Amino acid sequence: MPTDRFPADPVGARAARRFARQALWDLGPVAEVAELLVSELATNVVRHATTPFTVDVNPGDPVRVVVSDGVGVDLQATAAAPDDTSGRGLLILDSLAHRWGVERTDAGKRVWFELRRDAVPWGS
């Protein structure tokens, strides 16, 4: 299972997206969805947790991705106004992932999601 650690800054978020995409490159649309969801979760870490984070990718079926950070605070969805430029990450996660959840750890939390290979919202 590919795993990598990233700094809590925009460069780290960008690198995490690339890492997820490369780990799943042969899965086409599934890789695209995973890249988008990792982008949302990594951005949450950079904006709110501000700790280094890890991304674990399991390319099985279902594909499972875990983003871990050093803050044990639960995630909270916000009600973004139509013209807000942020605040929709968890809604996107909830819409595109087959399943997802949050687990507290001694070191912080893990946010995980699963994607079924046969049920991506676009492509084939």
C-alpha cells in the first residue's frame, strides 16, 4: 500500500494530489475521483489542522484512501453560500465516495474514503 507524508502547506496538498493520482494511474476515472477527494482532504488539513499529514492508498476493490493528520478535532460540514469559494469539501466527499468516515487516533485523526471501481460518477 503506497504511503507518503506531506507538509501542511499548499505544496504538500498539491504533492498529495499527485501522489494519489500516480498510485491509482491505471484506474482511469477512479484515479480522478480519488485525486479530487484527496485534494479536498489535504486542503482541510492545510487550512484547519496545520500539521504534517500522511496519505495511504490501497488500490484494492474498493479503493481505500486514508488521510491522517495530527489534530483529533472532528470534521464539521459547513453550509456554504452559493458565492462562497470554500466550505464544500465534505459535501463533495459525501457525494462522490461510496463510504467514508473519521477515526480518532492517539496522534490525531484519520479520514478515510472508499471508491468502488464499478461506480464512479463519470467516465468508464
